[in-house]
Amino acid sequence: MEGDDCEFHYGDGTNEAQDGDFPPVERSRLQEMLSLLGLETYQVQKLSLQDSLQISSDSMKNWAPQVPKDLPWNFLRKLQALNAEARNTTMVLDMPPDARPVEKESQMEEEIIYWDTADDISADIYSFSELPTPDTPVNPLDLLCALLLSSDSFLQQEIVVKMSLCQFALPLILPDSENHYHTFLLWAMRGIVRTWWSQPPRGVGSFREDSVVLFRAPAFAFVRMEVSSNSKSQLLNAVLSPGHRQRDCFWHRDLNLGTNPREIADGMVEISWFLPSGREDLDIFPEPVAFLNLRGDIGSHWLQFKLLTEISSAVFILTDNISKKEYKLLYSMKGSATKYYFILSPYRGKRNTNLRFLNKLIPVLKMDHSHVLVKVSSTDSASFVRRIRSIVGHVARSPCRRLSVEEMANAARKLGLRVDEDCEECQRAKDRMERITRKIKDSDAYRRDELRLQGDPWRKAAQVEKELCQVQWAGDPPEKHRAELRHRLLELRMQQNGHDPAWGVQEFITGVSSASLGEKQYFLRWMEWGLARVAQPRLRQPPETILTLRPKHCGAVDFSEALWPEPLGVEHFLREMGQFYEAESCLVEAGKLPAGQRRFAHFPGLALELLLKGLPLELIDGSTLSTPLRWVTGLLKELHIRLERRSRLVVLSALGVPGTGKSTLLNTMFGLRFATGKGCGPRGAFMQLITVAESFSQDLGCDHILVIDSGGLIGGALTAAGERFELEASLATLIMGLSNVTVVSLAETRDIPPAILHAFLRLEKTGHMPNYQFVYQNLHDVSASGPKPRERRQLLDQPSDVSRAAVQMEKQGDGIRTLADLAFCDPERQHIWHIPGLWHGVPPMAAVSLGYSEAIFELKRCLLENIRNGLSNQNKNIQQLIELVRRL
């Protein structure tokens, strides 16, 4: 496998059963757990992100796992959908008839799977208990641990990023109970970017956006010593929860009835952050604060505890008893700069022994009596939580240790812990990225000086190609005019072809040409983050501020001006590769360059590798708002060769004005990686490929789904006239014309962009009408109900000024037509969907709402059902798609 040096490996851990009277040697608990969950086969050939995203028959079912081997896949699917209940998995155990007790022959046994026992005392005391069997629950922390150990670096990263969006506590140290290689998950967290507002309340200057591995914050660790009657996780949740609304970042034993002992997850360290919203009524702390939670007893996990003392501003130790062994361990921390606090339940422990040891520890750990807190059953919980918050706030305000996750990883290395980012492939890719980004001082200047085939040369060539296209459809144009346009295009392409790729582009090409697939993937991720770090400062503004940077276009516009600040990204390097390929192909077609002298013919194959590994590729160039036809067809031809017999395609597109949530919708529905954010990402239309499992492709009627996100192309021109509107309408027509299924994302019930209405009119004349779904996304109120049937009918029946103008432009005649007439839309057949608000609560501490996740699943099920039932346009193979791209 590519990139094996980046993966975890395990010894077999077993001995074959011996003949005769000798019993088989018991396998390790880790191997037993992996076997129980069906993950044993993924210890050498790791589970990949592409494996987890395949469309199968299960993708259309809201199914409950029946056996433990279903649990990893069920968890991954729920997490992909950002389901807030992903940690509360229910397993329905359907026993075969011959295995059921006679008296329960017709019954099915339902078991609840709990995410964690948190601080359950039995997790340590009963460590000799039997492993879970197929008819008993598995502790979900064990499930998470086993799944991460079985996943490659990119699936690990995806799991952690999705957990962050759900506001779950994240695994920072992953224990390996068999090989004792505890791993610090730095790479897995690198993809998480969070935003917050510092106090005083919101303003442009107080907004911050950064990777969670880079910003510094005081950290507070909560650990257990031997037995504690108090739950660490429950206490942490209370500290993190504003008001009376409980926030369950850390799962704990009191959330559900019953607990299950952990088998392999003890020693895991979790992390969560409090991030302020800029609202004094909601913010518990005025700045970011990190909270760390060690699962298990510090005596059994001394290495992890030692690390926590070196990276934390303060450590809270929960215990009922201080034994001589733990006293000696704590005494060895003499001289530590970390502040220590004890949370005791003395009536349950040996009170006099505790006091004796505490009196000895106070001068050693530089404590005073205020550092010893007592919490018993009669203690007022709210007052106790306020006291903990007061201590945390006081320490955070004073001079204290503030580390980033990167700096925590450095401390972990010094203690001998493994860091997931330290493999050779990852480091080589990082070095190459740094060599490229080090030379980028100013993004605009870099694009102008280094990405020379873009900008003015490509813009002029694109304009000539548009004119040529218009001339071809104009009937009988003068041949002289045609020849002039061809000559002008050839001159422009010759100018482009006269350049060599700049040094940075050559380095990028070398990175994506790596023989190691793992290194190639690492390089792309590093480039994404590295380029984000050099983004222009004006992009690091609140989303609502960014929107004001985007002009409202009416009538003719100058397309040489940016619609909004577009950050330098990986797509710019791929555009440059595309332009080298376009220029060279044009010269070959014109006979100006022998085919044997081509230098860039392999570029589409390089880009295809990236598409197959989940990178969105540009279909419509966001800078010129045109399609690089030769480049796109070159990609599709390579795709046809690569897929061979599995080349049946369904094209699914999403259109809408930026900021209506269409990219987030696609990402949540299919686990894709389209850029999100209001007006701050790339402007082009991008495509990603989803594989349909072979076992399901015959039933679904296709082998792959090509998903197109219109990005920022449909800007919502305010009038159905002018060059801007005509361009938007043409782009919408192109995307919908390629599609079997189109999702139109709307922010308001009457906010149908005129360009999209125009595209419907055009496509109706051709007879090519995709299956469509209008999705009304409530961007503000999570509790608002969806449009009632009468409101749906009004949305379709009431003609607007825009629809009148669109009809007149297309010369449809016979009075004003409504969208219902135009699109054959029956509101009773669920062409209109209401999606609740994305967030439950106030960002940045809000989690994704359960209603949003469930509604997205229902929409996905409906889309796949329509594809399976043939309600979409006839499915295409790739050759047909290539021809359709050319025609449109």
C-alpha cells in the first residue's frame, strides 16, 4: 500500500490453536475488539476515505446496526451526515432462529450503545471483565479507538473534522493498548478551522479565524486518581454550558441508563475548546480556552498525565482517596510550573489519610488551601461550577502557559509519544509546500508574475472562443470573420505556449506527480493549508462583512474585475496546468505543433488522480467565467480510460446564490469537500466524483455520480437584462444541461435567481429537463416550520417581475407563465423541500442541528430513489458527457 510508513501496524497477536488437549492462546484485547467490529482486515490495508463514501444500498436506509460489525459503518454514515446522535448508537440484535431461546423466538433484542463510561469506577476495577460478545453492547469509545486505528491518515482527519462540527470532544492522544505506541493526533486535527469573536462585542477587529492546531490558548486538564465519585466529563460539560442548556461535548456515565466498561480506550486524551461569540450574555470566558480529559486513572497512564502537566496551565485532579503510590507520583512533579487543584469527595474516602498526604503535597506543588475543593452529594452543583469557572478565568487572565496544539505535539515528542505527522511522506510533502509558499509575499503579485497564463492572456482567449461559439450558432456567418477569430485565438495560444511553467508551478507539478499516492495526498492538503495562511488579510473578516465586499451587479459589468476577493488556492495552480494543456492542444489541432513534441499531454492524467482521491476540480473557470473545453474533455477522456467498464454516470448539480448553503448541503449529503463560506471561496463551478458500490450499481443504474457545485457563478443578478444576467443564465443552462438531477438552493421562498428561471425556459425548449428539487434553507431560525402546501403553491404559481422578464426575453409568448407551468412542478410530489437551520445554538459553540441532518438524509434518499426509478434524465456514459459538454 502507498504510504505504509505513515500507517500503524500491529503484530498478529495470536497463536494458532494447537491440537490435542492444549487450548488456544488468548488473543489480545485489541485484536479481539477489532475482530468483533470486523476491522481486523484493515490493519495493513487501512480503511480509506473513499471506502467510507461509497454509495451503497445502505445509503438509502435509515437503518439500525444489527451486529457489532455494523457499528463502524453506521457511525461513519451518521458522522458524515453531521448527526448529533452519532454517539448514541442503537443496535438491534436479530438472532438467527436456531440461536434464540424458545421463549423469545419471535422477539428482537434492542441494546443501547453508550459512547463512554466517562469516569465510571468499574472501568478500572473490572478491567478483567469479559470482552463484549456479539449480543452485548460495545463501549463507543472503544469503537472510536478501533476505527481510528483501522483508518488511514485522511479518513482519521475526516472523522475528527466531522466530530468537531458536531461539537464532540476530539481525540488528542490515541492509545494502542497492544503495542503501547500512543499517538498524538496532530495531522488529524490540522483540517479544523474555527472562528470566534473576542470581547468587546463584535466588530471587524475582534473577529478571528484560525486552525485549531495553530492558535495559542490556556489549557486545563481534568484527570482522575484511582476512584472518584464525581464525573470529570459531567463536570466539564457543565463548565462549558452557558445558562441552563447542557452541552454534552464529553459523553459521561449519567447521560443514559447503564454503563459498559472500556476495553481498549483507556489512556485516550480528549480535547475541546470554549470559543467566545462576542456576546457577553453567552460567553463564559472572554477568550479561547482548551479543556483536556484523560480517560482512565493517572496511575495506569502516567505518560499521558506527565504530558498534561507539561502542556496545561492548570490540572484538576478528581479523587476520593490519595494512596501512597499516587502521593509518590505527584511528589515527583516537584518544581512544575503547572497549577494543581484537587476535587475531593472526603466522606467516601479515607479523610485523615487524604489530609495527611495533602498537607505534604501543598508545599511541593506550590498549592494553598484554596486549591483543594470539596464536592459531596449535598454540594450545590451550580455554585460549584461557578467556582471552577472562576478558577479557570483567574488562571487564564494571569500570566500562564499558553500553547498551540503544534507546541503540545513538540512536548509529546520529547516524552517519546508518537506524532502522526512525523512520517516521511507527510514531512516531504510539507517541505515541498513550504518551498512554494515561502516565495509568496503577495497573492496578487504572485498570480500576476508566476501564474502567467491566467489573467489577461486567458481572459482574452476565453473571449475569442466565446465569440467563435456565438458565430457558429449564428447561421451563416462571414467566413472572413470566422478566420479572423481563429487567427486571433491562435496568436494568443502561441503566446501562452511560449512560456515555460514558473518555478512554483514546476514544484507543484512535481508534488502531484509523486509515485507515492500517499505523498501526493499529503502534498495537496499541505498546499491547501499553506495557501490559506498566506491569504490576504482582508479575507479574514466576519462573513457578514465579506458580503459587503461583493458588488451588486446590474446590467453590463467589467468581468476583468473580481466579483469578490478570491484567495489564492490549489485551483489556481491547476488552472495554470490546464492553460498549458489548452494552449498546446490548440496548436496541435491547428497543425502548428507536431503531436510528438507535446510536453503537457500527461497533465489531465495527473489532475484525474486528484479527482479520484476526492479533490474538487474546476469545471467552469471562476476568473473568466468560461469552460476550458480542451482541458475538461481531456479530463473526461482520461476518466473514461480509467473507469473502463464502470463508466455509467449520473450528473447531479446544485445551483443557487452564494450563501444559500448549497455547498454545505452537498458536503453533508455525500461527504464531499466543496469550499464553503459566504463570498470568500473560489468562484468557479467544481465537480467531484462519487463511486457507487459494485453491488449496488446495477440497482441504481449507474457506476458513479458526478456532483457539480455552481460555486459563486450564479450571483443573483437583480434584473433579467444586461451582460451579467446573460452570462449567469448561460452558465446555469450549461450546468443544468449537463445534469440528470438539479438541486436549486433558495434562501427565501421567493428568492429564485432569474438566471435559473431563464435556464429552465431555455432547457424546456430543448426537451432536456433534469429532475429537480427546490430546497428552501432556513438560514436563521432553527425552529421555523417549513412552507405549507398553500405557500408551496404560491411559490410556484405567482409570477414575479423576474419571471415576466425572463419569459419575454425567451419570446415564450401567450402571456405570463408561472414556474409551475414552466417546470411541470407538482407541489404535492415533494419538488420543494424545507431544510431547518444548520446550527443548534449560537456559533461558534453551536452544533449542527439534528433537524438539519435528518432533513438532508431524507433529501439524499429521495434523490437516489429518483435516480434508481429512472425519474432523472437518461443516464450517460462518459463519452456521451464529453459530447454534451462540447455541444452546450
